[in-house]
Amino acid sequence: MKTFLKLALLSMVAILSFGCASNYYNVPRETFEKKVKILGVAPIFVDSESDIRHPEKDALVALIKDCNRKNEKELVARLKDTGTFFSVRLLDQDADKLFYNVLFRRERRDDASVIYNKYFYKLPELKELITRNGLDAVMFTVVSGLTQRDKVRSSNLVSYLEADYNFLVMTSQIFDADGNILWEFPNFREKSPALTPLLELQYPDFDEAKANETDKVEIKFKTIPGITRAFNKTKESSLQGNAKVSGVYTSIFSDMVSLLKPEREYPWSKKKKEPQPLPEAPKQEMTKPAGPAVETVRPADTQPEIMKPEEPKAEIVKPEVIKEETIK
């Protein structure tokens, strides 16, 4: 019994020590913490020209914008609570105007088997925004649409339908005035990088297929009232007094902020020295006044597919065949 308890204790210590050594920044953690004392948080953007295929796209985009305004203060409160920054400010800007003023282009990326939308911003506008507001860095967070192959199970967990589904995602980046990406979400420095959808926009109608005695099932879009109810499932904020926040947003905020908390130090952990010289943060592709072309720095072996704005497609989806498998 004593041997078992000793092994359990040693395992716990090893896990904690390993977890504390994680660096989720694109620069050394100490460099980030010294460099970024005052963080500006832009109002959460919605990319209406991304792959949002809902037949009532305009109503959906308006709903997302409204939800962004209601919940973005919770993100700021959580960032303040990390203790990483001296000051965190929500910028008093119109989200749409700011987004289209600084946006350069977007890409649909597939990095480390994670599909997401990555955004690139104009350097002069970015630098001016940071300088004008007296910031060390700024965080841009975007809600956008994606279509991806996925496997969705029925309520009985036996039947499933593998098909292309449309959903919303939230991505985020922190930039300095020189256009360096200091941190990003999804974060590819995690052991198993992933991007949980903000909200699924489609579902397979297993019940209808069962009612009609067919093994073919249709993929349908959720209704605007249904999506609204999902966003309006709120809970009390632990950081904003009596404020209520959407559970859909807080789930993603938790994932993001957990990667920005300072490193904990334990008596048994050793301080790891950063290698010299310090690596430079990757720079995004920017637009500049006439001059030499700017190169794009991308992860190795990554072939980005440039996204093109698409109009919402209210096309009829052909029924897919339900499959069954035994869950052991």
C-alpha cells in the first residue's frame, strides 16, 4: 500500500511539473510577460464573408454581433484575472469598422490536422491602433464560419452520420506594433492542438429518418430561434458581479485564457533557462506603402488554401445513409 501511494505521489508531481513547463506563446514566456504589460482587447469581430452557409445568414450575423457585445467584457475580465498583465483594456471601437479597416486577408488553414480561419492585418493600421491607444499589444478575436467533415451520432449513440457540417468557430491572436504574432488560438504549442466549435449550425435529422422508416437522413440547419436559445443559456459571472454570460462563450474563453496564465512555480520545479539568442516571433503578411514585398512566414509543410468570400448556399443537401456500429 505504501509503495502504491509513493508511486501515485511521484506520478502527480511529474504531471504537475510537466504541465508547468508548457509555453503557449510564440516567443519565450518571460519575453512576452516583460513586453506586454498593457493589453488592448478589440471588440470581438464577426467575419460575415467567411463560410457561413445558413439560409438566414443576415439574421444569424446580426445575432452573433449582439452576442459578441454582451459577452466580450467577460473575456476582458478573465484576462485581467490571469495576473499576466498590468492592465487590460476593451477598446472603445465600432467592431465592424475596425475589422474592415485593419483586415488584410483571411486564409482557411489546415495545420496539425486542425482546420481554422487565420487572419492577417495591415501593418500601418495595426501600428497606429496600438500607438494611439498607448498599448504594448492588441488582441483580435474573430467569430467565423467553417465547413468540415465530421461524424455526428444519434441520441442512442449507435447510429452516426459522417458528412460535411457547417459551424461557427472563434479564433484569436495577440500582435505587437511590429506585426509579430506573440500568441494565437488555436494554439499549436499544445500537445494535442484542437479547436472546439463555438456552435454547430447543422444537425442530422435521425428522428425524421426513423419516422419514415428509411436509412437515409437529411442534414438540416438549426433555426434562428433555436440558435438564439442556445446563445441565451447563461450563468452568473464569477468576475463581473451580477453579470450573466453565455455558456457557449465562456467555454471557449476558458480554453483561451488557460493558455495565457502565468507559469506556476513549485518547490520541486527547476527554472528552465531560455535558449540564446531568443527566437523571433513569426510575422504575419502585412500591407505596406510602396517598397520591397513582405514575405509570409508560415509553419513548415503547410500549404494554406486562400479562402474566397462565399454567398450563403441554401442548396438542398442530399440525404446520407445512416451507419451503425457497436460501441464497446
